Amino acid sequence: MSSTLISPSNSSSSFAGVRVESLSRADDPRGWLTELFRADVLEAAGMGEARPAMAYLSMTKPGVTRGPHEHREQTDFFAFTGPSDFEVTLWDNRPGSPSFNRRETFVFGASRPATLIVPPGVVHAYRNIGPVDGWVLNFPNRLYKGPGRNEPVDEIRYEDDPGSKFKVEAKAEAEGLPGAQSPD
């Protein structure tokens, strides 16, 4: 499996359907504001199918990894804004995709606020690489467990599969830091 580290000067993904957008802040004496998504921008980019159906906020402790997992139908729409940084890893697991079996890694969060759209079939994981608890917002285009929470969860989990080819380096474990587990 080939791998690419995406630096700030090379901020777009080579995976079809994956969209990275740097966030800008509007500062004033009261604080700041940043737009996380706009329906008109999604439509203009041909990504209207990524329009959110719900939203949630998760907190991840330093050194902790969430994932890797993928969705069959759901598109995730993440916002990494801080107060920590996250190493985000994507693997293209779509057999018909030109980037099938490739891996990309990004760093997003306090040092580089961004949104990331991850389509079905792209395996994804993120690890808090900062010294403080980090927040991630997600605006998926499907309801968790469907309407009324009555459907199966649309998720294929790899984090507990020792034979999985989707691995995130456990730096916290190697360095003896707290939070070396991988909950999601």
C-alpha cells in the first residue's frame, strides 16, 4: 500500500470524492467566527450528496486514536478546529477507484483548521497528537442508526482486527503516554 503525507503546501487529497478545505477565521473584539460549511459551496463543488443530516461533537484525549473504520453509504464531513491537533489517515478501499489501496495522512486542528469530507469506502482514522483534549465535529449525511435509531450502524470497524491492513501507528503506546487505547 503506498502512502503520502499531505503537508500544508499540498493540502488537497488525490482520492476522488475526498475534499479538504482550510478554514479561515473572522476575528473581532468579541472573539472569532469560522464558517464550517455552506450548501452553495457543496453544490458548486458537485458534492451536494454530502449535505449534513445531523451533527455531533466528540472529544478525544491526547494520544488516543479513533478508527480506523469505513462506511458503506455514509459520507462524513469532519471539522478539525482545535484546541488540539489530529493526525488523520485515509485509505482508499474502493476497488474501482484510481487510488485504490493508497494511503494519505494529514494534520488538522489548532495549527491548521480544516474540514474534511470522507465518502463511503474510504477508511479513516484520527489520532490526537496534541497535549490537550481535542474536539472534532462531524456533520454526516446520514442519521446514526437511521430514522428513530432503528437501523443497523453503517460502519465497518478495523481497529480491533489484528489482521487488518489499516493500521495507525500507536505512538502513545510506544512512548508510554496515557491514552494508547483506540476507542471510537
